[in-house]
Amino acid sequence: MDTDVEGGENGRRIRVVNGLQATSTPSGGIFAESEWAGLLTDLSLPPRQSQIVRLLFAGCSDKQTAGKLGISVPTVRTHLRRLFS
């Protein structure tokens, strides 16, 4: 069961899906631009992996990510393996 609740912290929308809670910014993303900048700086990711992380958090599949970035699905999966290793 999905439930959306308005008025979370800093205008974020709170979504509960099957008992798991996620929040999104008013623009629909999980992180605000300033939060992304800080997160990506802290993680020291290469530019391509940063793009893949953003698309992953936006809910894109491997195939969608590959299409948006103009790379193959195996390349996306290689980046994901490296991110999670």
C-alpha cells in the first residue's frame, strides 16, 4: 500500500511503500541540489558514477539509465558493481 503525506521536513513529501518510508523534495527528487552537491563531494565519485547514482535514486532502471547516458546496460551494471563493492 502506498501513502503520500504532505508537510514533511523542509516541505518534503513523505511516501510510505509497503511500510518503508522515503522522502522527496518539493521538486520530486530525494535530495535537494545542495544536498546532492555535498553528498557527491563527500563520496568523491567519478563524474559518470555520480550521474548513475542520481539516476538510480531517481528510480531509473539499468536500461533507462543506459539510454539516458548513451552507454550500454552492461556498462551501467559495471559502474553499479564498483559503487557497491
